[in-house]
Amino acid sequence: MSHVIWITGATGAIGSALARRLDARGCKLVLTARDADRLAALAETLSGEALVLPGDLVEPGTAAALLKQAEETLGPVTGFSHCVGSTLIRPLHLTSETDLNAIFQLNYFSAFHALKAFVAAALKHKQTSSAVLIGTLVAQAGFPNHEAIASAKAAVAALAMSAASSYAEKGIRVNCVHPGLTRSALSARLTGTPEAIERNTKMNPMNIIGEGEDSAAMIDFLLSDDARWITAQQLSVDGGQAVIHPLPKS
Ligand SMILES: NC(=O)c1ccc[n+]([C@@H]2O[C@H](COP(=O)([O-])OP(=O)(O)OC[C@H]3O[C@@H](n4cnc5c(N)ncnc54)[C@H](OP(=O)(O)O)[C@@H]3O)[C@@H](O)[C@H]2O)c1
């Protein structure tokens, strides 16, 4: 079956790695982020069909309007991955209302609007479909000073679980991938210098900082027909960091 996949945050580390993987296996792509020039530059590097549809997904009407345009050009969109997000490392008592709103708008509300539009379209075209949202390691374990982003991403994870339950019977799968620290623009403070990389590598059980490709490989699988019986799952791509603890020392 030929797939048409919508990648939001397509120019990011995870989104662009996903675009390259899906392009290589013959999917048609719909690429969204705010910066149209960066999207066009990405599309030029791909060999197959890629429709560039820029937009700000924090705006409530944007996702549905973009999907409508995508379907008019490429037909039903059967896969979707929301690779949009940001981070905030700030203690709870210093987190302002503005910080909190911005984090929830970009990480949770954008995911809600985009998944809602995708599901509404999938219900109309009645084809099996797969959506993958992105949470984070810090919503799976306690990390200091991550209260705002951890709770916004926990809400994303809950959104995926509930939507998976609502639409399982209709053949619409929804899963959530939780990356650990991954080299990207978003994580530049923690991955942008050799010193930061060395410090943060040591905190990971496998002594690895992720690349966009690591999470993209999992998302690619979840979007594929090989994952046809997998839904409502929370899948960590973090070298085990959410669950592995060091051996206590005597
Ligand atoms: N990197 C990590 O360590 C890490 C860890 C855990 C979870 N994650 C999650 O993984 C996902 C991808 O992260 P990444 O590291 O690949 O990020 P990234 O490289 O910073 O990319 C973010 C992408 O989102 C787009 N974007 C930002 N705001 C947008 C908006 N309002 N509307 C539409 N697009 C928007 C950006 O393009 P424009 O700026 O042009 O809009 C870019 O394409 C995010 O959900 C993030 O929270 C990342």
C-alpha cells in the first residue's frame, strides 16, 4: 500500500531523519514547520514526492486547513507524526504563567490540534491509519526543574492513549515515542558543546546521546504496516534511562 505521511516539525532533528527514512521506502510526504525556506530545502534533498505546507501549529485552525490542502493534492493521508516541541529547564517556583502557557501551547495544544485534524480526516476516508506523538524521557522519570515540560509531555502521552482507545475499532493506531536526550536545536544547551556532551553522555546508562535517527527509526516502524497490531503504546528511545538505575555502592 502506498502511504502518504504528514510530518510536522519536519525540519527538526527527528522530523528530518524521519522524512529521509520514509522517502527511502517510497512514501509520499507532507512536510510542515513554520519556516518555509527550510522545508523547501529539505524537500529538495528527497527523491520522492514531498509537499511543503508551512504553518504554525499552535494556531487552532492551521492543522485542519493544511491537511485539507494535503488531501486535495496527494489523496488520503494515512500516517502522521508530530515532531514539534520545545523544552524548558526551570524550577517550578521560577516558572511564570507565560513560560507555562508557551510550553503547553507548543507541546500539548499543537499535538491536540494536529491529532484531532488527522483523526477527523482518517474517519472520513476509512483507511487504516497510524499516528505517532512524541513525549519525552522527562515525562517518564523524575528529572529536576522539568515540571512544565514534563507535565505538558505527560499530557501528550495521555492524549495518545485515549485517542488510541477511541479509534482502535476504526483501524486508527496511535502511539507515543519518548526520546531521551537527542542532539538537536531544541537541546543545544545540553548537546551543543563537547563539554556538555561529555557530561550528559555519562548520565545515560548506555553512554550515548541520541541522534534524530534513533527516534525516527522507531516512528518509521510504528507508521509501517509491520506495526499493524501495535497501538496505545508508550515506547522509550533513551538507552534505558527511564528505568535503569546505577548499582548502589558500599
Ligand atoms: N531533542 C531532544 O533531546 C528531545 C528529547 C525528548 C523529546 N524531544 C521531542 O522530540 C520532538 C522533536 O524534537 P527535535 O529535537 O527534533 O526538535 P528540533 O530539532 O528543535 O525541531 C523542532 C521542529 O518543530 C518545528 N516547530 C517549532 N515550533 C513550531 C510551530 N509552532 N508550528 C510548527 N512547527 C514548529 C521546527 O521548525 P520551525 O522552527 O521552522 O517551525 C522544527 O521543524 C519534540 O516533540 C521534542 O519535544 C526531543
